[in-house]
Amino acid sequence: MASTQTCDGMRRRDFIKIGACGAGLTLTHFLRRAHAGEISPKAATSAIFVNLGGGPSHLDSFDLKPEAPSEYRGTFQPIKTNVAGMEISEHLPKLATCAEKYTILRGVSHTLAAHELGSLYVNTGNRPLPSLEYPGYGSVVSKELPVPGDLPPFVAIPNSPQRAGYLGVQYAPLNTTQTPRPGTPFNVRGISLQNGLTIEEVERRQGLRHDLDTAFGGLERNNQLLAGLDRFSQQAFDIITSRRAREAFDVSKESPPFAEPFGAEPFGQSCLLATRLIEAGVRFVSLSLGGWDTHQENFTRLRTRLLPTLDTGLSALLNGLEQKGLLATTSVFVTGEFGRTPKINNRAAEGGRDHYPRCMFMLVAGGKFRTGQVLGASDDKAGQPASEGFSPADVASTFYKSLGIDHTKEYHTSTGRPIMIVRDGKVIDRLLA
């Protein structure tokens, strides 16, 4: 399983484990957690969430300040995009050519400067509480939107900081635990047939199980747990014997001209897989690109690895979704847990930027979003919103609305406590078409 260590010593995978999911989730167990609801035809029908773990520098990516003093602006220069008046970092040239497909939110602000707390906030839209664990976006979408019976509703590549929270582990993601590699078969536990197992053998075992269930049916007639196990075991059988499910995870099925722009790196290949999963009918896919905790060597790490990797993968994702006719029905949400300090520190020969939640960027694309624009602004040194700004809760509420989900809808915890999906957010009307 891929992991990235942040400055506080916490590995990303240490706080993304969700009960049994962290120990390895079998398909039958996972499918107990799948659920379907109703969907508005006026909304997007699927979503992709891109988690930039560690907190990317807004000043060096999507909110540059070339007129600020040198100790703030850094060494990167802005470049024009194909949208008039929109500029981004010179190290994002591919994203500059498809800016009409996304909107940059500047001046997003909160107060949680610790990695885990900030990550929980931006992955749920709710400030974390010690007494309550909120569900992530993927879990809510799994509960609200229908999915074909032979597909998992929520897939995380390779894993996700999003938790099922009070909804229960039945809404946790199916973690692939690894990323695809070009030219190599991609096996996902519970989806791929392994160890020489054939479809015929699976069907034979399923027939034997059915015979045993029939023979002992009277013993479990009044046992709801066993009845539920039967139902979800049948769904597991439906997926593992489904050609559509297996082929959805096989990136080698894509034509070389389509796959080439995604590159060979794990993040780009994850983006390629996401397009296949959405095309097959999966409702929510979570992607992760970590390493943004740049307290030292901020500019070298951004220039040589992080920004080019994001540029290649994200631009290919947006263009690929459009080529497949899926961008208009897929809401894409890109964010880290916070921004970085406007003033460069002097911890090493090449300084870095530290945690800074008071000002950050978020990016949304596709779906029912109004794209090709910049909303919000930061001050002249990117230290705070220039005016009122946006909260992660506001963006979360708008993200849900793009999917036809009412963020004020109430769920109930296991103790019967009513909880709104997002407690404090306000929909950003200017962000929606």
C-alpha cells in the first residue's frame, strides 16, 4: 500500500484505515456496505475526488503573487491559460491548455493546521469533533446514488483518507491498495480471479453454497444477519463473475493513443483507471497524490516532481473524461488539507513553506459546475481571503448539490441522533451552472 509520511510523523495510511478495511477487505464484506438511493436527472451522476495529501502551496501553483516581495512570491512565474485573465504556475503547462474545464477557488480558509484534522475537514465538509466521526464524500455518495449490482459504488486508488463515519463501515471504500502500471495486469482483491481460479470454479462453488443454503434454510429463517450475509454474498458473486467489473479495472483495454497522455507514473495511471471506472458505472472514485508537505526544498520538489505529476495526471483526466463524453456528468474535486505559509522559511539552504490553513486553493471541474473561471481571491501576499472567502463546508455543500444531494439532509447515528450531511456550509451559487 502506498503511503506518504507528513512532518508530524503520521503516515497517510495510518489514519485512512476504516475498521476491517485496514486489515484487508474481502469483496463479500465490502458489498454488505454498498447501498443505492435515488438520483436527480438534473445532477451529475458520478464524482472523482483528488486528495493532495500534505497540503500544496497555493502561492506556487494556482494563486501566484508575482508582485509580492521575494520572500513571499518565491521563484516561480505565472503563465497565461487558455481562459482570458486566468494565470497559474509555469510548471502546470498542460493544465494551462485546458483551463476552460475547471474553476479555481482562491481564498478558501479554515483554522485546522494539523494534517489529520485538516484532512478530515476537507474530506467531509465538517469540522471534526471528538464525539462524532463524519462520513466522507464517497460514503455519502454510496448511500445516495444507485450503482449497478455488479460494480462497487466507491473505489479508492490506492486508498483514501475518507471514512464511513457514523454511517457505518458498510459505506467504506473498496481500496485497491496499489496503483496500475503500464503493461502489467492490475489485480484487485475480490475483483480479479487469482491463483488459477476460473469463472467455472466460482460458479460451481456458488452452486454448492446455494444447495447448502436450501438444505439449512429453516435454521436461518428468522436470522436477519444470516439473511443479509446471503444477499451480499450473492452481490459478491455477481461482481466477481461480471466481465464488466473485471474489465473496468483493466487499463490495458484502453487504446494507446488514449492512454499515452496519462503517462507511466502511478498518479497518471490512477487517473486513467478512474476514467474506466466512471465509464463502467462506478459512482465515486478517490485518487491520492501525496508528498506536498514541503517544509524544506519546496521549490525543487514542486518543480521536479509534484507539479509535473499533477499537471500530467489531472489534465489527462479532464481531457480523457471529455473524450469519453463523461465530463459533463462527472463532478471533479481537487484539494489538499490546507495551503502553505506565504513567507518562505529559512530552515535549510533552500527554504520551504509551512502549514497554513488560513488561505488555500481548491479546484473543481466537470459536472454541473460553471467552469473556466476564478472565484474568490486572496490578499496581495496570499495570506488571507481578500474579502469573505469560502470555507471547506461551503465547497462541500456545493459539491453535493452538483450531484443532486441536499447537504442539509439529515441522517441518524446508531443512537438515533439526527445529523445534517454538512452542518455549516452554504452553497456557492456562482459555482454552479
